[in-house]
Amino acid sequence: HIRPPPGLSIDSVLRWRTAGLTAAGGVADCPTDRVTDCSLGTVAGFAGGAAALLAITSITAMSAPPAAQVPPATAVAIALNPLRLADPFRWLRKGLQDVVAAPGIALFYGACFWCMALVLGWVFRTRPEYTMSLASGCLLVGPFLAMGLYDTSRRREAGQAPDLGQSITCWDKHMGSMGMLVLVLVVLELLWGRASLVVFAVFFNTGMPSTTGVMAAIFNPQNWGFVGVYMAVGGAFAALVFSTSVVSIPMILDRDTDALTAGITSMRVVLENPAVMLLWGLLITLIVVVSLWFWGAGLLLAGPVLGHASWHAYRAAVSPKQ
């Protein structure tokens, strides 16, 4: 309550109350005969208090140090190099040189690829309808195994000695980006497998064929429609997986970039060099198919060569980081 000083007249007391209300914004003891004046004083007091609060806030804001200005993130486009049709053969030659320089590491990863081929052959003989699904899974696992080969090539490029233990664990520092890229590729693999089963179900509505039935269907002119659709579906998904991962995993290893940037850069490489990338994809397919003969033993050499060559493909396609 606002108490006036003693010795003031009634008019002086009322004027003092009004001034006090205006300045402090409080509610004073109002005489019943001056309710209107006191009400006006109360409103004025609240207004004065609000004005004072705004003034204090303004002063505080003006006296506070300015916040640090954070410049907006600028996405610098990653520069790409033009490629020539002779480059894929140069990558293979460099990959073979890396295998000769580190034969023990190459043998370890080649054995991993060979085991994958043996499992793939077993599935083709027993459950042929799942062959394409498992093949897509191998296309996913293969690049991650090859990451150890990428690390070996990178170390040789930097003048360091190759190390098997380091190559096996080279991806542990890139778990976030690798995990996101794995998720994208796994989704593509699941869609690929589902599409393969749908194609089989449409053309073989009486049941899934055995291995002999699949071979007869492939070479039967009456089933060329099935062969065409099956190859088109598989080729579309294979092209998508290839475009997403052709340089993305080496880029994550080399620059520790995020999966989105790496995937987009990989697709840019394919779109800007379609003829070279088509040739590179055909060479990979041809080498893998030839290596699958003799129970896939050729992958002991072909797998490491392709892994090292993929690193050199990344180096040729993407400009060095400035």
C-alpha cells in the first residue's frame, strides 16, 4: 500500500496517490469518494509499469553483447574430372599393381569374395527364386569388403606400408555415413528381391521352377518375355546400386563426408561420364561372370583387382580436396 507522508491536505493526498500509482503501477487504498480518480491512476500506473519494463528490456538488450553472427552453410560443389574411355583399363592395371604389392591382403579379401560366390551358387541350385536377391546382397556386401582394399590403395598412394588389421577396421571411424549408406542400399536390395519374386510369380503362376526349370525357361524361345522383363528389372536396380556406390564408399573413406553428399557425387560421376561408367560397369560384370567359372575360384584374383581399381576410379573421377 502507498502511504502518504503526514501533514498533507486531502487534495494533496489524492494528487500524491495518483502520482504514486502512475510511477509504481501499484494499487493504493482509494477513498470511496474518489473511485474514478483512483481507477484512472491504477490504469496509468499499469501503463507506466509496462513502459518501464519495456525501457529496462530495451536497455538490457542494447547493453548486451551482440550475438555471434553464424554465416549460412555454403555447399561447395565437389569438382569432377572428365574421364576417357581408356581410363577403366588404366584403373585395372593400377589395381593389379596394388595386388602384386600387397599379396597377403589381396588373398584375404579374395577368399571372402570366393566364399560369397560359393554361397550364391548353392542358393542358385537349391532355391533359384532367391538368386537375384542374394546377388543383390553380394553387391551390397562386396563394396564394404572392398573398403579394406581401398584403404590399402590409399596407404600405398600416401607412401605408407599396407596393413591388414588397419584395412579391416578402416570403416569404424565413418560409422554414421556408412550406416546411412548401408540403409539406402539395403532398401534397394529389398525392393530388388521383391521385384524378382513378383516377376517369377507372374510368369510361373503354377509354382516356382527348379534349377532345371529356370535354365529351360531361359533358353526357351517361348519365355523370352520372362527373360526380357527379368533382365530389365534386375538391370534397373543394378544400375541404381552401381550409380549410388561407384565412388561413394571410397569418398567416405577418403574425405569422411556424409552419405548424402557421397551418393549424389557418385550419381553425378555417372551422369557426367555415362559412356565411361557404362564401360566400367560392363567390365566389372564381365570379369565377375568369367571369375564365377571353376566354382568361382577366379574371384581370388578378380575381387582384389576390382577393389583396388575402384579406388583408382574414384581418384580419377573426383578432384582432390582443396
